[in-house]
Amino acid sequence: MIRYSYLWASEARQGREEGVKDRPCAIILVILRSGEHPIVRVLPITHAPPVDLADALEIPAPTKQRLKLDSERWEKKLEHWRGVMLSACEQSGRTAIPQIQPVQKLDAWLAASGTGPRFVLAPGGHHSLKQLPQAQAATLLVGPEGGLSDEEIALAVHRGFTAIGLGPRVLRTETAGVAALAALQALWGDLG
């Protein structure tokens, strides 16, 4: 296993020469097959699955926890976003605070995503926002940076989501959801 220690600029300004947290970054895997030369592979440790699953190695949950690869990182992010949500609700006078749930697989989220109108943002989506029937509440699926794959969009549509587009533009993930919600609020709500 190859490890690294990251030194933040603020730590360097404090006079530190080495980072205080070290993390694994790659696993060197040697595969031995009888009668063949050994195959050496270097597998980067990431939170996202690789494109080719042959380049993947599942790290056992106890090892992930010991190395602090998943749970600590996601719990901190979850708590941060819950704080942001609470502050935004207080600032805007909202009494109903939306829930932020832990990260889960797309298929599991789609299965548990509710029964009301459900939409997935998809470049070239077959429906525009103006064509949608008005609703009191809706579920909106926005993909990550780089967008949802065609297979993920097809899965969402198969699970009852309607593919919608925002016109000819492709927006960044951090603005697409906000733009869609603002447009829906203007069409269905009290904005505009």
C-alpha cells in the first residue's frame, strides 16, 4: 500500500513540514497465475467506482473504517450540509426544514424516492418545464459533475421519473438544480 501525507498551506505557514493526516492512495496488487509471469497492478483508492470494474478492488468495511476512507468523510460533509440547510431555513423564515440523507446508491434512492411527480434533469430531456403539470411538491434528480450516464437516466425513467431539460444549455451541477427549482417556483409557486 502506498500512502501520502498532505500538508495544507495553513499548516506550512504554522511551520509544519509534514501533514498531520496520512492517507492511503494506492494498493499494489500482484496477481500470480500458474505458468505465467506475475501481473502487477496499481489500483488508486477512490470513492467512486472505476469505469472498468476489472480495475477495482473492494476494500473490506473494517479496513475502510480503520483507514477513515468513507464514514468520517461523509459524516462530516453530511453534518456541514445540515448546518447550511438549517441556516438557510432560518434566514428565509422556513418552518419546514428539508432533510439531508446520507449518500446511497442511485438504485436504492430511486426506489425510495416517493410517489409524487419525479423528474430527472437530462440534457435533451423530452419534456420542458412548461409542459409539466403543476404540483404542490416534486422530486428532482440532478446528476453529478459530468452528468448522469445514459444508463442512469434510463433507470430513473424506468422507475417513473420524467426526463426534463432546461433548454439548449448544459449547466454545471451546482447551478442546474438551483435553476430548475427557481423555474419551477416561477411556474408553480409564488415567485414572479
